[in-house]
Amino acid sequence: MHTVEGDALAQIRVSERPWGQFQQFVENQHVTVKVITVEPGHRLSLQRHGHRAELWHVLDVPMDVTVDGRSWTADVGEQVLVASGRLHRLGNSQSRPGRVLEIAFGDFDEADIERLDDDYTR
């Protein structure tokens, strides 16, 4: 998992079972869960949030990730923790749509998005 700073939210529990295992991302916390689909050649705005942290889990194709000026390609299955207040962006330079499971910790409000750069001039 990539984390910008050590954080209690980064403590993903892995539990072994006779049939395999599961990863527990959160337990009994105030969260919002969504799946983000990014079309090929597109990206989200460069943004930050003041009231929530986000955990991304890459599902389908490698995704382009930027967190606080550091950019890399996150592989399928990789988890990225974006702490509250950190600049971040998600993009897809692959040839097919890519999905990311996002778990947002804290108060979720679209008005909390501060966009610093946006391809769609929002």
C-alpha cells in the first residue's frame, strides 16, 4: 500500500480462512464507499479535501496516481491512502475503462472538493 504519511486508516486487517482470506478496510467508522470508473485517456481534477481521507483500491487496470506531487502507476490490487488535505489525482492512460474502489473516511460533501487543475473547467 502507498501512504503519504503513516496513518491509522492504513491498517488493513487480513484474516485467513479455510477458503482463503479477506481484507478488512474499515470497521465501525463513518465512511462513504463508491466505485469510480475512469474512461481511457481521462483523469479526475487535481484536488484536495479538508474533511475526509480516501483509500483507493485499484480494481481493473493500472491507474495513474498523483499524491502531493509524487506520481506513479498503481497496479491492479494496489491500495493508496490519501490523507485529508493532500493534493491528489487519479487518471487512466490505459486502453480500456478502469475502476477504483474508494472508501472516504469522514464527512463526505462534494462542496469539500478544492480543484486546483481540472480538464473539464469545473
